[in-house]
Amino acid sequence: MRRFSLVFILLFSSLSSFGDAASTKTLYYFGEARILNLISGESQTQTVLLAKTMSPSTSTLSELACIQQGKNPAEFSPVYMKVTGNTLKISDTLDTEHPNKLSGTGRVSGADWNWNYLKFSMLYSNGVKIEDVNFVVKDILIARKQMFLPSGSPFSLWEAEIKETDQESFQKHLSEMGCPTFGN
């Protein structure tokens, strides 16, 4: 379950402020997520660090996350999205037409490049499915993901409220967690 929960925060979150729609902007987030194993009832937390880059000129979003559970080594996981109108094509590769292990689609709501709601579905190559809903309220990203086995049975619920932070604090957390260097 830990491996599956790793990229879930990477999935789309909305923007609390964007500004000039032609410029590229990166937002930084930090906080904790709660993971509930729906089979055993066990609950765990993860520390989440996220850099989200929005590029209206190329109609792309990238979310690069570093996630750490307990004393385990931090892990890096990227998600890339191609934006067409209010729809998203989601992948774990820069070329969203050719995903490696993760693909999906979604829809955003709100002002262009200042969305405040997202709903989407993703599928791992091993058959695990994710249903996701995200909201942005001011500078807080709220995410809820439900994970399903290939049989369709739910096995995990992932919930997070992570707060926007500045680049300096982000870099400090990146170093403290031992995360790999992010390259946008």
C-alpha cells in the first residue's frame, strides 16, 4: 500500500493565485497525509513535500513530490498533466501520450489557471485504480483519494491538507527529508 500511496499527492491540485496566464509559475506545498488501510483498519501518516509548476504557454502542469513515511527513506514521484480546456491527460512521464506506469484523465473547475476543484481517475499498469477529488481553499490544498484493487475492491483512503509555503522553506524541508533534487 505504501508504494501506491506515494504518488497520490502528486495528482492535480488547484491554484490559489496565478497572476499572468502567460507566465510559468511554481507553487510549493508542505504538510502531512493520513492513509487508512480499509482492509486492516491500520492508519499511518506521511510527510508530503510538493512543487507544482504551471505553464499556460505549453498547457502543462507538473507535480514533483517527495513523500516520507516514518523513518523510511524519502521517495520522489513525478506526475505530469496536459491541459486542454478544462480536461487533463495525466501521466508519470513528460510525454503524457506514452505513460510508463500511471495514466489518467480529469476535469478542472474554476477560472482558467486558477482552478479550485478537480476530479479525476487514474490507473496504474498493475490494475490499481485511483479516484481523486481536490479542492483549494486560500493557500491550503485538500486532497482525498480512494484506491481500488484490480478486482474493484477498495483498499485504501488517502487524505491530506497541505499548506502553501515559500521556496526557502521548501528547500529546507527538501534537505531535511533527504529528498532527491527536483528538476522542473
